[in-house]
Amino acid sequence: MRRLFALLAVAMMVVGLAGCGASQSGTQTGGITVRDPWVRAAMMNMAGDQSGAMGNMQQSTPMAGMGGGHSHGSEYGNTAVSAAYMVLVNNGAADAIVKAESDVAKSVELHNVIMENNVMQMRQVEAIEVPANGQVELKPGGLHVMLIGLNRDLKEGDEVVIKLTTRSGKTIEVKAPVRKP
Amino acid sequence: MQRWLLRFFAILAALALSGCGAYEFRGTMLEPPNPAPELPLTDQFGNQFQLSNYRGKIVLLFFGFTHCPDICPTALGDLKRVMEKLGSDAAKVQVVFVSVDPERDTPELMQRYLAAFNPTFLGLNGDRALLEKAYKDYGVTVIRRDLPNSGLGYTIDHSGYIYAIDQAGNWRLLWAHGTPVDDIVSDVQALLRNPPRS
Ligand SMILES: [Cu+2]
Ligand SMILES: [Cu+2]
């Protein structure tokens, strides 16, 4: 059994190295695989827009590490956002996505939406759990990878690269096509 | 000729669906229909908006914000498809988006955001007190929540209903979030077929 698993892992690594996965929309490593990723089309702001209700527009928010974005008072006027969706398939032991990164946005976060009495509540989450031999769907109205502060327009047909980190320490590179809102 | 046939079938289908000709709405009807509260707000082009200017049209109303990645774009995407499916009848329908995040929903942002769906969509913003009144009048939940560790800073919890105001300015219907586009189209067509008197 162990041997089989090891063999499987090796086979997967070979596939990964061979670059077969790279041309597909989702690339796989180890337990969690990504299927059907996509990003919602969105337009970023006009650069240098000064008409925001909040005067102070500091574009240069020094972000040392991603995901650790801290509060900066009231400088949240006028940032364009979008979200990435996908299916996380897990062929191994229970794992989770604990971090997401992408160069298209200033911060990339893991979010969930809860609908209660038809009131939608969006919240940041620490991790997206993926059960052993199970799957989790990131979809509108639920879990998503939130892209905050886009630094370019995301137009239909574009591709967004998102790097996911699992709790087990693996990274998954996802190439997500942009789709219409 | 084909159009005539199509229309004939449409009427037949409508009759078949409705039994005695009384259409059953898929959305929730507001009984009795009351005059829809006025929305004395400003659209994304800086023009003063007035609901009373839209008598003779059906107004589809939605409350949301541009930084919402999820419910709002889904609802607006649905409304975009509703307009497409209505075809030439779309000219008798106005989609109106009211901001629940007046600070961030600047006219420029609203312009770009709404244009991505349909350039005829109007996005309203305005004086805080007038907005608060609109939320209350339409029973819309709007709660600002701080997200201390998020690059967003804060988010707005909000209701996801779409409302229909008929040609006489009466608040007639509401659809819960996720109502199929075809159901909305069907209800709008029913309102167009039987315009209210007065
Ligand atoms: Cu989000
Ligand atoms: Cu929303």
C-alpha cells in the first residue's frame, strides 16, 4: 500500500516535470488537484483617480508578505476586486489551502460567503479545508480566492496565474482563464 | 409569418401554463401593491434620478456594491441576461442598482463596473441619509463589517433581493437571490402583457 502510494507520487512528479500539466488549466502536485479554475472578469480603477470620497489615496501600500495584509485605516477607497473559483480535488489525506498568491492583485485572500435569510455575508477565512479523498467547490456565493486591488484589467480570454499553498507545504500553480462576470 | 406563429405559440404556452389565463408569478408578489418609495439619488453620470420619471416602464431594482465579488456580480449578470432574453421588450425595462457602499462606489467606479454588464444600467448613490431611508423603505439589510486582517478593510453584509416596480410605479414583486433568469424573464413579460391600470 505504501509502495503504491510512493509509486503514484513519483508518477505524478514525472507528469509534473514533463510539463504536461503546465499546458492544462490546472497543475497538480500530490494530494490536492485543481479542476476548472476561472476568474471573474473585472476592470481596475482609473489610475490616479482623485474623486474618491476619501481624500487619502495611498497606492503604495508596502506589503511585505502576502496574506498578512494589515489594516491601514481608511485607505480602502477605489480598489478593484475580483474572485477566482475552482474545484479542489483531494486524492490523499485531509489537507487544506492556507495561502493564495497572484501578481494581478495587491492582496490575495481566502474568503467565504454565507447566505443567511437572503443576506450575504462575506468573510475572510484562515484556510479552505479539503477532506481526505473528497473535494471542495469554490464557486460564486461561497468559497473563493479574493483578488483585492487589481493592478491590471482582467478581460475575457486573459489568464491569471494563482499560486496556492497547502497546509502540507505543497504549492499548486493554477492557470485560470478569465470569464465574463 | 414566422413571428406571427411564434406569438401564437407563446400565447398558447402562456394559456397552458396559467390555466384560466391567470398568470402565476414565480417571484414573491407584494399584496396589495403599494407605490414604490421614491429614490431621490444621483446616477453614475451625475444626473438626478427619479423613479417617477420611469412610469410606463418596469424598473428592476437591486441593492449592492462594486467591491462585492460575488452576489452582486451574479445578480447583475443575471439581470444582463434578463435584458438580453427580453429582446426588444428590454426597452421597456430599466435596471437600477443602488449602492450600499457609498464611500467606495464612486461615480467612476460605478460607470466602469456597470458598463461591464450593460451600459443602460443605472447606479445610484447619494446623501447618506437618503440612502439609509431607501434601505429602510425597501427593507434592505445593510451592515458594515470591519475585516481587520483583510486588504478590503471592510465589507457590507447585504440582502440579495431583486425588486420589480411596475409601469404605474407600484412595488409588485421580489425575487430571492439565485432565482433562475428564465423565471424573472417570464414574470417581467407577464407584467408587460398586463400593464396595471391607472
Ligand atoms: Cu471575497
Ligand atoms: Cu453583493
